[in-house]
Amino acid sequence: MEIRIDQGRIVVSGEVRRNEEVKQENSFRISRRHGRFQQCLPLPSDIKNESPIGATLMNGILRVTVPLSKSIQEKSKPIEVKVE
């Protein structure tokens, strides 16, 4: 996985390689999945500084932290996401 800042955007790219084998009493199955991905997300124009942007990957979840200026923090409103 690669994360970089490019022209005011955060670019997340990488490659997925998964191999799965299922062995049962009368059958055997192998599944392979390979592919590249890329996601580009725009950064606000008035972020404090690009250097303290950080990222962590834990349990398959990527968390990117971007320090925002006070003006952006005051305008933001959280949105509830329901998972079904």
C-alpha cells in the first residue's frame, strides 16, 4: 500500500492478493484474487501543514489523519453512518 500527497489530494494505492483454499471431505476448491486499486481524495485548501498528515492500518481499516485549521473544524458537522 502506498499513500502520498499529490496536487492537493491524498492518493491511496496498492495491490490486493488473496488466495483461499477450501478442503472438504469430497471436494477441494482454490480461489485467487489479484488486482490493483487507487483512490484519490481532495484535501481542503487551508490545511495547517502537510507534514503532520499520518496514517495507520489496523484490522483492515485505513485511518488517515489530517490536521485542520480552526475555520474548517468550526464548519464541519458529523454525519451518522448506519451499517446494516
